[in-house]
Amino acid sequence: MADVRLSESWFRLLEREFESDYMRSLKAFLQAEKKAGESIYPRGSEYFAALDAVPFETARVVILGQDPYHGPGQAHGLSFSVRPGVPVPPSLGNIYKEIQQDLGLSPSDFVTGDLSSWAKQGVLLLNSVLTVRRGAAASHRGKGWESFTDKIIALLGARELPLVFMLWGSFAQGKAALIEGQQHLVLKAPHPSPLSAHRGFFGCRHFSQCNEFLSRHSAPIDWRVGLTELAG
């Protein structure tokens, strides 16, 4: 794929996937979409932004989304995240509310919807499907991306170094079978969408559980967003 950018460790692990029949078929599908004049999000250089930002060996937390935001200027390759300056989408807003309640933080601790600061700390913000057609949610499902991202989850699940997996909603929870290692912490809750957040996402306390687990092995995640960038 043109302009592929991902960390060296992920490229080594996934090199064969790029030569697979399903990936060739997916590439042809994306090329046909573009030839037909369709806008695809995120842009090509950001398809693998999550993997470029968090190498295999430094991943500490995995937050699994479904597919990218399909509105103009939103998606930039990290699940639930939007570009700087873009209004915070409802699901991400609910994630922020849960973090605030769970960790005793305030709305002023979340000044942007860009989650790059999480990625810098080893939070892999992975969507199951890495592209979408403008204005058409789920339009690129079933085209091959799921096989690719399932491989990523399986590789992480087999890793000896412990990880935290946050699986929100039935779609993400269906991937739990790919996580074989008993050394990992797998957290499940309803999706943070406004349609389901009140069914158990609020009050799930995944972020404090995550930090407690990580503190036994490394350092907790600073879940605040945007403060470091502003200070710099």
C-alpha cells in the first residue's frame, strides 16, 4: 500500500500479511473506491498510524475500536481519537466522563480530542477496520481489515510481557478469544456510545483497574489529555 508507515517491529511481524491474498484484495478494493471518486478516511499515510505510534514491544494497553470516524477531518488513525481542534465526539466524551469519575479528574484535564499523548505512553488505539468511506459507517467492513487486525491482537495476546486489553461492546469483546496469555488483564464493558454507555460503561472503572495492574509491572498511564502539549 502506498505511503505505508508503521514501526519496524510491527513491519517485521506483519510483513507476510502484506503479501497475503486478503491484503491484495483489500488493496484492490481501496484503489477501486478511490478511482470511483470516494473519499476514504483516514488518509493513506495514516492507515497504520496506531502501529507506527506504538511499537510491538512498547505496547502496554490496547483499546479496540470498530472503524474510523466517517466525518471530514476527524479520523487520523487512532481509535476514538480526532485531530487537534476537532470537537470531541460523543463516545470519546463519555470515555472522558468515566475517566474523570474513576480517577477523580476534572473536565479541565481534557482539553483536546487528540489521544496522541496516550499513544506516546504505550496505549495502542486500534480499530478493527482501518478505513471507512466518507459519510458511510462500516462501509469497509468485511473487506479484509479484520483479518489483519485479528493477527495484531493475536500477536499481542501471545506476548509474554503483560498487557491490558479494554474491550468495549460486543464487537470488541468477540476478539477476547484471540488473547491467549493468562498474564494479561482483559477488561470488558458496554460500548461508550451514548446508546449504550449507561448500560455499564459508566462505572466500569477500567482506567483505575488498568493503572493498578500496570503499576505492578511498569508505570501507570496519565490519562489526562492535552496538558503536556499545552505546557510545551
